[in-house]
Amino acid sequence: MPRPARQQPLTALDYLFMIGGPLAFLLVAVLGVYWIIGPAPPDNPIQLIKDHRVAAGMSQEKVLQILGEPKSVVALPDGGERWEYHHGTADPFVEEDGDLVFSPSGVLLSATVSRSPVPMSGAER
């Protein structure tokens, strides 16, 4: 009966390929998925308002830092401002609007969110 051949001990290069190969594959796979999907989308300002991330008494600068630029700014008769944020929803033909009212000194007085149906044109009816 022939004697089995003796195996040579593993070298550092063997360990490098056994461990480094799968790690390199995982790194390329994760980076590939990230490249395809892209970075996470920015936070939805309407959801941040619903989650009470902004509260009465905050300054305009702090609100701007949390929510970002509003869709529009409306000057109020008392010298304050109303900031309007807008976002579509997963529900068909429904949008959400966030209204933030600031005092003349730039302090947040109220933050509200409302849902409204999107007006349909004649072709969609």
C-alpha cells in the first residue's frame, strides 16, 4: 500500500489568500451595493416635524439646521414669517404640507402638518 504524501505546512501567503480573499470579496460586494443603491436619502422635513424634532421656542437658525431650506417663506402682517415645507406621500394623490410660524423676533411659535388631496386634471379623472 503506498504511503500518503506529506502535506507541506501552510505559509503566510496561503493564510493571506484564505482570509484576505473572502474579505476582499465582501468589501467589493458592499461597495458595489452602495454604488448601485447610493447614499441614504436626506431626512423628510415633514416627518421631522411629525417626530417633534422642532419645537416652539426654537430659533430660525436651529430650525433651518434641522429641516433645511423651506419651499417658501411668507411674510405675516405682524412682522413674523411662515415657512412652508412640502412632501409627497406613499398614498396616491395625497401630499403633506408643513407650516412653521415664527414671531417677528425669529422664534418658532407653532409647527403643523396637514394632508391634502392633489387636484386631478381632466385627463386623470
